[in-house]
Amino acid sequence: MLVYKYPERTSWPSLLQRPVMDTAALETNVGNILADVKQNGDAAVRKYAQQFDKVQLQMLEVTSAEFIHAAAVLDADLKKAILQAKQNIELFHKAQQEAGKIIETMPGVQCWRKPVAIEKVGLYIPGGSAPLFSTILMLGIPAMIAGCKEIVLCTPSNAAGEVHPAVLFAAEQVGLDRVFKIGGVQAIAAMAYGTESVPKVHKIFGPGNQYVTCAKQLVNKSGVAIDMPAGPSEVAVLADETCIPSFVAADLLSQAEHGPDSQVLLVTTAGEIIEEVQKEVAAQLALLPRKDIAAQALENSRIILVKDTEEAMALLNAYAPEHLIVACKDDIGIADAVINAGSVFLGNYSPESAGDYASGTNHTLPTNGYATAYSGVSLDSFVKKITFQRLTKEGLQQIGATIETMAAAEGLDAHKNAVTIRLKYK
Amino acid sequence: MLVYKYPERTSWPSLLQRPVMDTAALETNVGNILADVKQNGDAAVRKYAQQFDKVQLQMLEVTSAEFIHAAAVLDADLKKAILQAKQNIELFHKAQQEAGKIIETMPGVQCWRKPVAIEKVGLYIPGGSAPLFSTILMLGIPAMIAGCKEIVLCTPSNAAGEVHPAVLFAAEQVGLDRVFKIGGVQAIAAMAYGTESVPKVHKIFGPGNQYVTCAKQLVNKSGVAIDMPAGPSEVAVLADETCIPSFVAADLLSQAEHGPDSQVLLVTTAGEIIEEVQKEVAAQLALLPRKDIAAQALENSRIILVKDTEEAMALLNAYAPEHLIVACKDDIGIADAVINAGSVFLGNYSPESAGDYASGTNHTLPTNGYATAYSGVSLDSFVKKITFQRLTKEGLQQIGATIETMAAAEGLDAHKNAVTIRLKYK
């Protein structure tokens, strides 16, 4: 990790720079696959499954026999852990439910908002070396709480046409019964346009590689909503002299192991901890199965020494990290200074892993600096808040002149007339 | 208006089709202007102001003398109306404030969400024939309530370099003091990238023509958030035999006058009202200053007779109108069946104009079918909901095994280790 001591503010932009993600080069290829699936449906999906995932799929949809088998073979401890995580995630996301209260802005003028579930949503869970069943909990649970009527899950199978039992168990526990063995761009296309097997949805959620990211961007442009723009995962740790360097090192490594493009940043007000953290990073890294990946990520990672907490928070708010760990004595006070971050972990006993898996908060978060303007996934991501209003005749009499005056001043006489004609009606 | 009686469900998709908006053809030109402003700042902004708005701008920012002048010359009734509307919009949007409550998902595991204002936002108000001061209220009021620290407003001036006094008065009343006389693509560019005069913002709001829409899409792709995708404005009216045909006609016309591409739809269960509504439309249209525009919009508009309310709501939910007016006896009951709409107006005395100007609800709404997945602008649009968590040592002991088991099953050992190292620490 590169160490910067008391850098000038003018150097912050270059210090905080992220690797540039550019999917423009992929757009033609990805666009062709999208168009093919839009046109040819399941046949195109099967073709790309064969081409990219080396699997010849008969049934695209997971059967109930497969769900039963998954539950039978999955390790009991893992099942217990999934159920515990589910309980916590449910508790946290249920607390986000809102009752629409009626506001009478003037006598006889009632206005309210009502959260209404997005009717049809699609969840994408990537395949690859490990089964990302935790993301099923993070997306499926709020979708179920919201009351989405049609929830489709796409995830690639292995070459034998099987989906990992942990994925199927998690899906079943959440209540997702429509799981399709489709991965990559063809999965995004199937959910965006619909095929003979896969229902078309209004919004698509979930992580993915650069092809999936590009596909989500393209279908978003053509009218399908997506959860948020994507980017490599990242953590920033703010540590003072009360931090425990081995914990800090473990947190940095838990982000670094995600991928060679992961971003890891340590900001500290305590110069004396830097060496200790670096020693711990080296020692812990050597024992990790994914040490090659983590080592690559660490090459681009930075340790920045700043003069005080205020400067630290200015720097961190400028960076807008996806995850922010505050390992400081005054962690609660510092929390108030957070303006830009996806999710914040306070104190020495709140590792990012807690939020990644089981504490209850969502792990689908804005990265790449998007935390300046975007929130992580929550119950809100699965509902629309529709406004309603009901005016009585007396209510319209109260507010009518205001509307007429404003409409006339904007040159919209028919808008004015919609009020006038009602006021004059006997 | 074209009349369709009891159309088959299979014909709904073609009946409900909207004009296709395609800004792809504009992308090169718009992209060039964006790049020029990014590179050359204020000088490029001035160049395009001269080229497109025929105005030679010295100061880009509105001065306090201009605000004072605006307040002095503006009509007293209009001022009163703006203040009344402001009061109602404030009341409705303040009620959207949330206190972040702490959820203890397990003993010692505390999680909460905190709404934090987006630090820097930009509001765009188009110029053109009429001053759209109402949109300043709709965007500026929630931005102020949210507590955004930097709120920039861009709006084009006339050829004399003046901004309409109603725009300046509304801005001042809302508390917006940074108003720039910049319009079109160059305004979006200035706010997205920043110039010598205009601060760079994280999210851009506001309506605009196809060039502005295209510019918002392009800067969104490069990382600046936008309020929502745009499209022509539209209204659907659901009317039964208790509706008042002259009111329905006035509502249809108030949408039709927006522009030749406005969408107007009347769905009714009462065949007997159709002729009366058509007569009223013709009579009222003749008296409108914007009758040519409205007449064009009506050419593409439809009246659809359906067999019952259930079928009507199925059709309307498939259409997902920006505005839905329910002029029916059981308007409250029907409200419960709304799945896809931006804003809903219930009963005979709730014209769309009420929500457009003054009842309190927001008028920046999802159109073009986006109401299937998007909400209108609200206080939520100006905040991020950041999650926080704080675990005690005992809390981590409670949840530790769950995290370790899940992380190991996903093959992420460093994630597991961030917990293990803490649990083992003495």
C-alpha cells in the first residue's frame, strides 16, 4: 500500500482517483446479444448459454424437485446461518415500511403518498467461483416485503446445468420460486424484454461483470429501471490511535480479496499505527486463499495520514466510499460528519463483513463515488411512492384563485380553465 | 379524438402506444457541446448563449439588484399565489421527513438509516414562451427542506439578458440565491462539470426539450445523477356516468395544450358520456389561445370504452399514466387499484392543475410509462439514505458464527477472518 503523509488538498483529486470503468467498447457486442434475445427469445438464451457457459439447457426454469434436492444436501450450519441472516435483514427492511399519512394542506385539499410495489422485478445473481447466495437475501427480502407480484431470479448454472444448492435454498427461504438458469447479458435481456419462459420486468437489480453492467446500462436507456450504476467494490477505513491494527488490516484485506480492481483506503490521524497495520496486512495476506487477488488490489491502495478528524472527514466525503469503517474513539460523533458514503460501520467491533452478510443492512451499495447522489438498495428501491389528492368543492374554492393566477401567468389557459369551469358550475 | 369501443385486450398494446422518443440522433451534437463546456467553461457557455439564445451575456449569475427589481415589478396577485402554493408544497414535502430509528436486529447489533441531503444539486428551468416558475417551487422547496448545501438554478435569459421576474421571485422566496442565466445543453454541462462561475453538482433536476433531455442522459451515463428519464406529458381520465363531461373535457385540454406530442386518454365505463365530452372538447378548444397545439395533441388522443371498472384499471395500469384523474362515484375505492401512475386526482373537484401548481404534491412525475418503476420527485429525491451499524463486542459474538459460515461458503476467507480475528482478540 502506498503511504501519503499530510498531502496538500490540491493533491486529493489525484490521490482519490478511481480506476476508470469504460464499457463503451463493449456496447456493440452487448447490444447485439440484447437484440438477439429480444427477437428470438428462449432460443437465443439457450444459444448463448451454450456459447458462454458451456451448458446445454433444456428447462430454463428451476423445478421444485431441484429446490427440494438443494434443501436436502445443503450443510446444516449454512442453512442455520442463512436463516439467521434472513431474520435480521427482514427486521431491518420491514422497519422501512411507511404508512401514507393524509396531509390537509388547506381545508378540503387532501394530499397523500402511498408506497406501491413495483409489480415485476428481476434479480440477477452472478455465477463464477462462489455462489453469491447473500445477494439473494439482500434483493429478495425487500422485494417480498414490498409486495412485488412477480419476482424473477436469473443466475447461471454450471456446465452440468446445476445451480448451487445455497443459491436455491436462499431463494426458497425468501419465497422466490421463479428461478431461471440464465446468466450474463442474455439474462438481463430476458428480464428486460421477456421470452417464452421468462417474464418481462420493470426493474432489474443485482451485481455482475462488465458485460452485465453494460447490458443493464443499455436496457436502462431503453426504459427498464435498474438498481444503480455499478463499479468495483471499495472500503475506506478511518482509524485513530484507539484502533486495533490487526482489525484494520483484516478489514482492508476483506475488501481487497473481492477483485484486483477493488479499492482500499486507510485514512488515519495516527501516524504511529501505519507500520503496525502494514505488518498485519502482510502477515494476514500470506494466509489467504485469495492472496493473489488481494495483493493486486493492495498495489493500488493507499494509506493517507491527515492532521485531524475534520480533515479526514473532508477527504472521505470527497471520496464518497461505498463502505466506511470508523475505528475511532469518537465514532458516534464522527458519524454525524458523514455526508457521502454508502454504508458506515462504527467502532472496533463492526467489520464490513457484518453488513455484507447478516447484521440486517443491505449490501447492495453505491460505489465509484455514486454515494454522493445515490442510496443503497432498500425497501424504497422496490416501491414507487404514488401521490394522491382529493379536493372537495369547498377545497377547490379555497385554492382555485391561486391555481388560476399561476396558470395564467405561465400562459396555460386550459390549465386555468379546468379550475374556472368547476368554480362556475352550479 | 379517436374512439374505441370495447377493444380486445390483445389490441391494448397498440392502443396504448406512445410516440417513440429517440434522442440518439442528437447525441453527437449534444456530446460536442458538453465536451466544449467541460473543456472551456464559461467561455463556451457564453458562445452557445450567443448562438442559441441570441444573447451576449456578461455576468452569468443573477445579481441581488435583479432579485430586488423582480420583486418590485411582479404583479401582487401572482406574488400572493406563489406564496400560497409555496406554503402548501412545503407542508406536503415537510411531512416526508423521516427520523432514522435505530433497529437492534440482535442484542448488541444496532442498525439505522439516516437521510442525508445530497450536498450539491442543480435545477434546470427551461425558458421559452412562458416562465415556468411553478417548477422552481416543485424542485427548490424539497431541496431546501432536505438541506442541500449548494443549490444551483440555471435558466435561459431573454435576448436582452433578463430572466422573467416571476422566476426570480419564486427562486428568492424558496431561498435559492444562485441563479445563472444559462439554458439548454450548456446549462446541463455547466452544472455537470462545473465552470469558473457555476459549481459542479452531484444531481441535476428539471424538465427540458429534447436537447436538454439528451444532455441529461449523457451526463448521467458519465456519473451525474438525474431526477428521472423524461418524456412528453400525459393524462388519463377514468370517468363513469357520475362525471361532469365539461370538467373531463377541460382536464383533457389542459394536458393537450402542453405540446403537440402530449398524450391524452379518456377511459370510460359509460358510453353515454362520450358524445357530450367530445362536444365540450370542441367548444372549449375553440376558445383557447393555444388551440393549435391542443388540437394537434388531440389528433393522437383516444377515448376508450370498457365494460367495467376492473377492465378500466387493468388497461390504465398497463398504460401507467403520468397523471390519472378518477372522475367516478367510487373514486376512493378505485384509488386502491392503482398500481402504475405518477400522481392520482380523485373525484370531480380535483383537476390536474391543482397538483400542477398549488395543492402541495409535486408536479415532476414519471411519464412515458416510467410510472411502472419510478416515483415522482419528492423529498427522497434530494437525500441519500445512508445506513449505519454499530456492534458491541457482545453483539459480534452473537452474530459472528453466522457471518463466518456465510463468508466461508462464498469462498471469501478474508471476510470471515475480519470476524474471527475480533472474536479471538483478548
